[in-house]
Amino acid sequence: MNEKQLNRDFAEWKPGKTKHPIEKEIFSMYKSSPVDYWLKMKDINRWNNLAQIALRIIPIPPTEAACERVFSARRDIMKNHE
């Protein structure tokens, strides 16, 4: 996976720019589920590099709430042991 190819793929992929009918159909079917959309793109051997990156990024939580809950729980435990 090289940067030039990724940039070219991204420029061609941008939503609304795709010209292939199957991609438009898949986008409309899976627009509420990004994971399913990218898995389908990978299945039809389209945008494999972008799909690999998207499937790595999508699971990353958009907030640090989980981490903050751990610290809060630790603080509560420490207070109970004082």
C-alpha cells in the first residue's frame, strides 16, 4: 500500500464521485453501516486499500470515555482504601 495509490483511490472514491452503478447501489444499501459498506467493497475487490484502512479506523472509539471510566473507577477504589 503506497501513499500515491491511496491518494488516487481516495480521490476517485469520494462519496458522490463514484460512477460505477454497483458502488452507488452498495453505498445506498450500507450507508447506515460503514463496516458493512467497507466489507462489501472488499468482497467485490473494489477499493481494497481504502477498505483495509477504514476497517482499522472505524472501531476506534470517537471519545476517551472508556479510558476516563477506568480512571474514575481507580480513583473510587483508591478513596475506599484510604
